[in-house]
Amino acid sequence: MAQRLPAIDKLGDGPRVASELGRLLVLLLVATFLQTTVAANIRILGANPDFVLIFVVVVALLRGAEIGAAFGFVAGGIVSIALFEPPGVRSLTLVVVGYLIGRYAETADLSPSVAPIVSVFVGTLIAESLSLLAQFLFGREVPLAYLVSRWVIPLLVIDTLLATPLYLVARWWLRGERRVRISEA
């Protein structure tokens, strides 16, 4: 006999799930708004911050791998459409980042003060590596040293600096509930 997975069939689970989805949807809209309107006007050291990537990492830290990957897929699709980018590239990178950071948060003991900083740094590194690989596969010839020095390194700095404030805002908005294991030490 197959074991039945817990479902949302209890009367009390429906409003909680609807509230959670609503909060994630608002967070998705805020991230999309920041990425499409505000990020274009902020240029530090030649790079614009990637708000959507930061919010995908934060959601993956707070809610785990599956929700982080799903959030990354939807956020990547919406931003790709809004910015007229090649469809699927951003979604693929954000799905991978959301899943890997979520798995890391589920399996590792993280210090709450360091977790967002390290996770956004690693997530940005993974996303930019996958984006550079996609650029190579598309046949676009851009010098690697130029991209790393003028785009990837400044983006790592900017995203890492924005990690903690956006993590605190997202944690407050999602009611501070952590569904993954983060050590309090």
C-alpha cells in the first residue's frame, strides 16, 4: 500500500496556504518592480544590482529548496518577459540557484547573521557562471576577463551588500517563520 503524502485537505490549512502564497506573490511583484524599474537606475562600479536573484536566495533560505526553485522559475520568467531577454535563461539560472541555496539551508547549520551574506554571494556566483555559459553557448563573443572584472565582481559586491537588508525585510514580510533549520548559535 502506497503511503499517502500530507495534503492540504484539512480545513485549517487552506487559509494558511493562501496567506503564504499571497505573501510570496507580493514579494515576487516587489522583486520584479525593483528589478525592472529601480535596478536600471542604480549603477555602481559598472553593474546593476540583481534584486530578483537576492529575493530568490532569501525565499530559498526561508522556505527551502522546492519553494525557492519555484519562486526562481516564476520570477525569472516574469523578469525575462518584462526586460525582453531571451526566454528561459534567467528562469533556468534562478531555478538552479533557488534549489541549491534551499538545499544548503535545509541541510547545513547556518548562523542567521552570516547565512544571507554567504548565500547571496554564492548564489550570485552560480547565476553569473550559468549566464556566462549561456552567452558562450549562444555564440556571443565577449572577452571573459572583461566580463569578470567589469560585471561579475562588481555585481558580487553590490548583491552581497544588499543581502542583509533585503533578507530582514523579506523575513519580516513572511512573518519571520523559518521552515528550514538555521542554528541560533
